[in-house]
Amino acid sequence: MSGPRLAPIVQGLPATVPFVGPETQERARARPFVARLGANENVFGPSPLAIAAIEHAARDIWMYGDPENHDLKQALARHHRVSAEHIVVGEGIDGLLGYLVRLLIGPGDPVVTSDGAYPTFNFHVAGYGGTLHKVPYRGDQEDPAALSARAAATGAKLIYFANPDNPMGSWHPAATVENLIDAVPDGCLLVLDEAYVEFAPEGTAPPFDPANPRVIRMRTFSKAYGMAGARVGYAIGRPDLIGAFDKIRNHFGMSRLSQAAALAALGDRDHLTHTRAAIETARAEIARIAQANGLAPLPSATNFVTIDAGADGTFARRLVAELIARDIFVRMPFVPPHDRCIRVSCGRPDDLAAFADALPHALAAARG
């Protein structure tokens, strides 16, 4: 008897595990990490109002979540001063990226991204048979002009651009982003991933123009709102595009608890202000630790700091391995020349103290 018959596109894909999670590593190591600083999670946690909302909603967990995400969409619409028909809610930005690629990309369709940018988008494109065209970063920043030029040259249907950027932590001002939007070729759509924008300086995000057919903007509750485990993301775009998500999205994909938590978190501006301040303090401390060990921290508009380890990717991989051996979970960029760096998420004082204690020993071992 024959087994299941995989679709031809899937048969041609490598058996790839995008990220090896800290839990997987802890099981392999048979011990927990002392400091979990590799996944860009917000260790300062969600608003107490979100926790209370989860506890209250738990008694009704026997019910499905609202398939229209009505209350959350209405609150987001008020928050961003758009209408609810411009908003779709989904299972984090990762889930929304998957839906968007499914909507627009078929076998052979060209898609443009930066070489070394957030890889989950690439996995979605490959999974639906699209063809990726990559442009290099310019220094430690994504290159908007190169992205739009490659899209024009290839006839791309999608451009992926994150501002601020992961994995480098760099960012472009709003004027640069607006110029990129204006330069998007006809028939192409810019996916503007703004997962970290709440941590960025004022003037990083351009004003919302939800009627613009050239761009869809994606936001999340995973970073600044401290709810990565709840998987709540949303996208803002033209109603005709947003409405198309209803044709394919998992209408019951959003947990009732996640919906309630996100709604409560959105209303707690004081907690968001406190979180931003804690992240700024942690970024400064990570930079201080790096400099004290002769390393160069890069400017960051995110909840992590990318650190130039001063050599090449081989050395940086050794350094990451030595930190993990000392119970400090960190990650690094995948693609040269950025793989000369390691990436450290913002942590609590005890997390960063553990990192500070381990780093000189890890450096010595990596160099030896």
C-alpha cells in the first residue's frame, strides 16, 4: 500500500527546520538555559490587564473565538484611525505572511527580499512555488532602492521589507519608507513588516494610508506588547486585499484568550511606556557589556542588540556555541557578512548579568 502523495512543490523542498527553539536545545542538553536571550521575546511580559483578561476569558474557553475578531478589529481601527475593513487579524505576522503569499504567489512567480532578512517569509514563498530574488544589504541596513529596482527588473509580485530590521536591528526614517512605497512598480505589493516599530525612534513609521494599493503593513502583539505565545498579529491595507484574506484564512485560528488579551493590552498605554523604557535600559546594558569585552554593538531600534564579534561567521558560530554551553541562549544572523555578528535579546537585569559573566569566558574559548 502506497503512502500519502505529497504535492510536487512540497516534494521538491528540503526538510528544513527554520529555527531550533530553545526548548529543543534544552531537551538535547538535559538542562534549562539560565538566560533566554535568543528569540527576541519581550521578557518584561504583557500588561497586567492582559493577564486579567486571559484569566477572565478562560472560563469561556469552551467557546470558539469570534471568527471575525470584531472587538479587536474595532479597537485597532480606532487606535490607528482607520476603518475596520482595512484590518485583518491573524496568527502572528508569520501566519499573515503565509496567507498573503498564498493569495498572491503561484509557481514561478517572482518575489524580492533582502539576502539575510527574516527567513520565515522565504519559507512561505518556497512553499507555494514562488521564485525568490535577493538583494544584498547596504552596510548593515536593508537597501530600499535596490529592492524596488530588482522588483522592476523581475516583474515581482511582492517585495518584503522590515523596518526596523531583523536580524541587524537597523532602521530607516519614515521619508525613506515613503519613497520606497512610491517606487513600488505597478502590479507589485510591498509587505512592510513593522514588528519592532514600537521600539523605534519617533519618525520611523510613515502615516497610514490604507487606500494605497502599493503596500500592506504588518504589526504584532508579540514584541512590544509581550505576548509572543498568544500569536496575535494584524495587517492594514486596502479593503479589497484585506477582504481576500477571508477566502483562505483559518476563521477559527485566533484563540478566544488571545483576542481578549490583545484587546486589553492595546488599551494599557502606561504598560507600553514602561516596557519601552525597560528595553532602552537593557539595550544600553547589552552595549556596555559588548564594549567592555572589546566588541562593537550596532545601533538598534528593536528589543535586541546585534553585536559585531570582530571576526567572521565561523568565529561567531563558535561564540554562540560557547555561550549556549554556558547556558546563555543567543542567536546570530545567517548570511555573510552579517554572520560576523551575534544577536542578543533584551533581558532583565539578572539575564544580562548572566550574559556578562559568561561572555568573556565564551570569547576566550572561541578564540582558543
